[in-house]
Amino acid sequence: MDAMSMETEHRAPATKATSLPRRKYDKKVVRKPVAGGYVSYVDLEAEDRSKVRYADLKPYFVPCSLDGWHGPTSGTIKLPQHLFWSGEGTFSLSERSSLCQCYQIVLQEGRIEDFERLLDKEALLSIWDDLYLPPRIRELWEGTVEELKCR
């Protein structure tokens, strides 16, 4: 017997993939206070974690208020590497589509200090409805941030 035929003899037979019914899980949203807001994440029991997408578990920073946010509103902005790690990360704030893209990245990847330094309250409020955000981020922000609660 050659090495190739011996190897095939010891392999387990191929099995047909079956899809298991997904169990519903109870999401327990945990909000921990941090300076200027909260970090919010979903805490699940260990047996439930294999059935959840990363987007469901990722912690997001959510401010209490947009007061004091006076980030740049014109020109270009270069996002720091911890927010935009692939490519140049420069956005034109005078173009609405570029502004939306920049704000989407900061909201999804940023922390409270990034929000305060890079985002402008009036600009965020004017483009909020046009931002393409994961549903969980939109829920968290609209449920926590005073200026977005009545939208």
C-alpha cells in the first residue's frame, strides 16, 4: 500500500452538512459608565456565544449628550489609524457623501474622546437620518443621546 491510499483509509467519511435550528437567546445589554458617556455591549452566556454575530457582541461607545462637540466642519479631515487602518483615511467635509462616510466610521469605531474631537453636533444632527449604521448602533444612540431621542 502506498502512502496516499493509507491516508484515505483513515479519513472519516464525509458527512452531509445539516443546519441546526437556532435557539433564541436573551440579550443582556450591559452599559458601563465611562467619562462622557457609556460603553455598551451585549453580555451572553457562554453557550450562546457561538450562535451570535460579532456585530451583536462588539462594544460601542455612546455619549450621553452632544454638548461641546465642535469638531471640524470644513476642509478635509484625516482619521487616526485606530479608526481607519486601511488606506489614507482622508475625507472632505464639504462633500455630503464623504462627510457621511467619515461620521459612519467614527461612530462605529470611535470612543467618546474621538467623538468630541472629530464630530460636530450640528453636522451630525443634519446627516443622522442619512447615515448607514448597524441597527444596534442606531438603537443605542437614539435610546441614550438626548438630542436624538425625539427623532
